[in-house]
Amino acid sequence: MKYRLFDFLQCPHCKSQFELQVFKITEDVNKSELLVDNDLCPSVCKNPDSGITKKEEASGHCKKCYETEILEGFLTCKCGKAYPVVSGVPRFLPDAFDQHPGFTSKYYENIKKYLGTNVREKEHFEKMFKKVQGMFGKQWEIWGKSQRIYGFTEDEAREWFLTHLTSKKIDKSYFKGKTVLEIGCGHGKFVKILNDFSCENVGLDLGPSVDLVYEITKDRPTAHVIQANAMAPPLKEESFDYVWSHGVLHHTPSTKDTFNIVSKLPRKHTGWFYIWVYPKGGFFWEYGNKFVRIITTRLPERIMFYLSYALVPLLYIIPAYNKKVNISHMSWSNCALSVNDWLSPKYQWHHSKEEVISWFEELGYKDIEITLANGVGIIGVRK
């Protein structure tokens, strides 16, 4: 975690600014030559240097905010909430201290008075999200380092993003100097890809795959990773020029509720917001799918893992939304990822294009487009 990230963060409960206690840092791990001169952060500065008030003094100061990695620390809010920074990643989940017992034990004296503050939120999280977190965490542990993910190599994914996952009005040059947020960054390949476009970007995910994302981006001074729930993002509204989420919101308890929450994160008047969700099928498809998933979502993790491999031939009968997902183009293991991704998640909602467009319209979005991605991909600009 870099000091610069503070300018995006706020408490997901009371919307206040966090305070930080640093336990372990590593300086100059990022490549400062990749940075351009920066103005002072527009809202808050947590850099340990002091007395930096003039714009002409800011350059070296701001570079330090990007170069220094906070590896272990502790975030607190005046409302009493507290969250750890573990292995370079801030963890904004109510059970974060339970998930990292080594950290909790090591710094127990510093954090003990906060350990009982998230009990109610932790119970709700475990009921609603724990299975989702575990399933996707296991998925990216197994398949997250594959050369092809959902049929694409990194180079192919870069081209696919620019041609199918964004507005026709946007090209690679748009992203230079912009702030970008990916909701549900999963394996992290797109955090890396968009950072190559010279933007500053944040990847948010619910699961432990954030550690994988951190590993592949930690030497990039303008790439940030946080572990958080998309339904309670610890991010300031209107902080991003481009917010996007592909194949994620339909795996939350309510696609529309999550949409309404994250739709506040793009900047007013100029910020783009893109989502892609599963399309709604016909009567027999929808009820057949529900019947199968009643079984598969209740299977033990290990059995579902092997079943995903066994069911790969079904992709010849029921093709994936991405035509590249097939045995002729990918390995059996890579295809198994798509089967697992469909049959395992606790939540899976399907929506029509007209329905999703109406969500954008209800919130006053303009320049709404249907993207070229197969399924329901919609993008618009916030008013």
C-alpha cells in the first residue's frame, strides 16, 4: 500500500478519513522514473514528510508517496472501525483480523482494543459473502496464473478490452493520466494491462486473490490493490475517471443494489461507468440452470473442482459467452475454469440489456452504449 492511496480511501461506514499506524515499510521499491511531476493530492496527504505546502515543493514529496510501500500497518476511523494492512494490501473486511492471525498476534498490543468492534458486521459478512469469497479465492489460486484466462492471453485481453469492453469513443490514449477503478479484479491481469496505458488504477476484490494482484503489480508506482466488498467500498465518491466491472456484479446478493452503490464512484459529468453481466435467457434455460445450480452450489469444494474438469465437454453443447473458451483454443484446465465459474458461485443473476440500461437512465447517466461484448455490456457517463 502506497501513501498515495489515502487520497482515494474513506471509511465504508461513516465516510470519514482513516488514520494510519505504520508497522513496516519498504522504501524505493517502485520505479520513480515512471512518474511524472504531481500536484499535491487534492484532498488529503498522509506522507510522513511535513511542511510541504507549495506546488513547486511537491514533486519529490509526491514521488515518495508512490515509492514507499506500507507492508504492515493499521487503519483506524473515528467511528471505531479498524482494518489491517497485511502483505502490502489494506483489508477492509469485517473478519480481516481473523483471516490473518499471524498479523493479529504479532501486533496484538497495538490493536487489541479494536478487535471486538466488527462483530455484527462479521456475522452478516459470513452469512452473505463468505462462500463467495472462498469459492473465487480457490478459483484464482488454481487458475489465476494461467497463460490464458477465459481464452485470452495478456496481449489478446488488452485488445479485447479496447474493442469490446468500453465505449467506441474511447481508445488507449484516453487512459493516460486518468484514475481507473476495477470492481472485482480477480486474477489482476487487467490491473496490469490498464496500468500499461499510463493511468493510475485501483483493483478491488473480495477474495484473497488480491495477494496475487499485488505480486504482479507491486513494482508499479501507480497501481493499487485493496481487499473489500463492492457493496461497501472504502472509496470516496467521484474519485475516478473510469470505473468498470466485468462479470462481477451478478455474483453479489443484488446486482442492482451493488450497481447503485458503485455508480457513485465515477466523477460527475465526466466519469465513465461500465458493467457486464450475464444475459437473461429463455424460460427453459433459466429454470434448467437454476435446477442444476441448486445441486452444484452445494457440493463440497473438492468435488466441484473435479466436476469442473469432467464437465468441460459440455462447452461443445452450451458454448461460453466468449467464443475462445473451447478445447480447440484452450487447455482442458483453462476450460474447467469457465465451468467452475458458472456452476460454483453462490449468487448468479441474469439481466436483459433493457433492464440494465434502465438502471443507468434512472441515475441520470448519459451517452449510454451497448458494448460489443457478447452478453450484457453497458457503459455510460455520469451526469
